Amino acid sequence: MTKFINPGLMKTSRRNVLRGSVLAGAAAMTGAGAMAARRTPMPLKADATSAKLYKVAGEQTADSTAKSADLSGYTRIKQELVAPPFAPEHEQVATGGPKIIEITMETTERLMVVDEDTGASVWALTYNGSVPGPLIICHEGDMIELTLRNPEDSVMEHNIDFHASTGALGGGGLTHVYPGEETVLRWKATKPGCFTYHCAPGGAMIPYHVTHGMNGAVMVLPRDGLKDKDGNPLKYDKIAYIGEQDYYLPKDENGEFKTYEVAGDDYADSLDAMRTLTPTHSVFNGAVGALTGENALKFNVGETVLMIHNQANRDTRPHLIGGHGNYVWETSFSDDPLTGVETWFVRGGCAAAAMYTFEQPGVYAYVNHNLIEAALLGATAHFIVEGEWDNNLMEQVVAPRPFAT
């Protein structure tokens, strides 16, 4: 699983927060001159415009004279979010009327080891302490009511943009929270499918937060569940929730990964690394090896697994080596699924779903089929499947042996 380090975090206040939306990408760190020796990049004109956009979106909505939402007919339930790669308890087919699903997330800043072999680490900006943030599941027509909390010992301002929602920049304009603050946002799930969510404070802080792990996925199921193109129901036994994360970790003049005392201290260096558009790591669920070896996911022959893959920043091409995507939804659950897919496509800023029923035991590698990223940058997971081998599907007729020339 993802490894975290937690040295004493610095106390902060509203006045000394690293404020991307106000400073348009210029960093102001807490502590006695913590950023004094670092370069502060000049904000670009586009950066400044983007920074202001999220604040303006919130002000416009807050000042509106819209009527209160009609919540008649809704019942309230709490959804207990769980850490990836697992999914919260949920119904595949909705029972009863629409729900208001109450969830709580904290914007936790944590020092996290990305690769134990090299010592690479990052001050991860997270929802509920994990990269990716927890999977949220609801049905079309439900409402998500999120309480978003920024702990008092955080350094930065945070918010959340739900790609599944409508209006106010996905909620990004209404959810800015400083350390020690909380906000509540309610939005209606009107479109079925898998969707990204991510932090978007404004300006250069948007890619900075996203590439520091602050993203996750929402799955909005049709009320009558998943179906094939002929309308036949499709059921899954388990979910494998995978967040692919690209990191751009700064290096020193000797090519060694740099370390930083507090979250945000790497801001100027990270912007330089990000501008190369070349990730130092591309990993699943936060770190190299987070889903391999002892952390591999375990299934059985005959089990149907729904693989949910989120990539908030870059295009990717998942592939299950030794298996397939029996049914793949690259975009909406409203569209007929693709069938019999070998490698599927997840657009940057999207989440997608693929369903497969395992037929053979063994170790399956689930990879980004840019094999450079899979083999060299870390984008690999292992699925260990137990059960009886079927020689009708594959058989080693002759074991490797020398041959005469």
C-alpha cells in the first residue's frame, strides 16, 4: 500500500496560506522565511485569469436569487468512503427513490514515498489521505452532499471540481476552504458514467495540486444498473479502483530527487519540472508498487471485476495482460459498451470503466500500455487470480527445451 511519512506539520492561519487563487500562482509560504530563498515565478496573464475565474464563479452563484432546491421525495443516507483500490458499499441497481448521499472528505497534506528504491517522495495533496482520493458511487438522479474540510494544520487552500456536476466550475467556485474551514456542497448526478474530480484553486495551482495527487473518481450508475447493448443486465462481483498519477518531482544538480520540509516548499521547482511535460513517475494509486507484490489485488476464477481507471491529467491506455475488457465504457454509461477490447482509452481528465470475468488462474499485469511508463515509470498493477487451470483455453504443449540445429 502507499507509504506515508508524517513529520510535525507546520501550523498556519488564514493570512499565511499558500493562496493560488489570490496570488495567481505566486507562492507565499508559512513559517519564518520558508520560501525566502526560492524563486517565485511570475504569473502569466492566462494564469491570473484562471486564478480569478474560480472566485468569480462562486460570487456569481452566491449572489443569485435562485430558489432553494426541491428535496421532496429524497431520502438521506451516509456513504462511508474507503481507501483505494476498494469501493464503498453500494447498490448496483437502485432501490426506492432518489437519495441524498452524505459524504465527508478532508484535504490532507502528507509526505509520501513515491519510490522506495530511489527515495523519491512528494508532499501529496490528498482527499482523505490517499492518492487517488476515494471512489464515490451514486445513481443517476441522486444528490451528493459533500462536507469538505481543510484541517487546521494544512498549509494550503483547497477546493474540489466534480466533472460529474453542473455549474460553478464543477463546484470549484463554491468550495474554497482555508486551513481550519469546512464547506458543504450539494449537487445532482444527472449523467451516468465515471467521472474525475480534482482540486482546482486557480491559475498554476490547478496543475500543481492535480499532479501532487489531489484527484479521484465518481461513478454514477444508471438506476437500473449496467446493461449490454441489448439491455441485458450486467453485474460485477468486485471493483478495482485504480488512479493513475503522473508526478513531476524536482531533482538537484546531481540528478537526485530533492526533499522539502513542508507542503508547498517545492512550488517553484515543481513548476519548472511540470513545464517539461515529462513525468518522472507515472504510477497507480500513488506510488511505485502500490498494487504489486504483497499489495496485489486478489480475485478468483469466475469472478467479474469492474475496473475503474481515473487519470486527471494525461491520456492513458489501460491493458490487462492475459485478459480483456469484456465490456468497456470509455465515456458514458448511457452509450452501449464496447465489447472484447484489448486495450482501452482513458482521456486525460476522465475516468473509464471496464468489466472482465476471469477465466484462468495466475498473475495478471494491469498496465498502461505505453510500456515505457509501465516498465520504467511505475504504471503497473498485479491481479492474482486463484482457481483451476483450463487447458482448453491455453496449454503448454512442450516445456522449453534445447533443440538440435
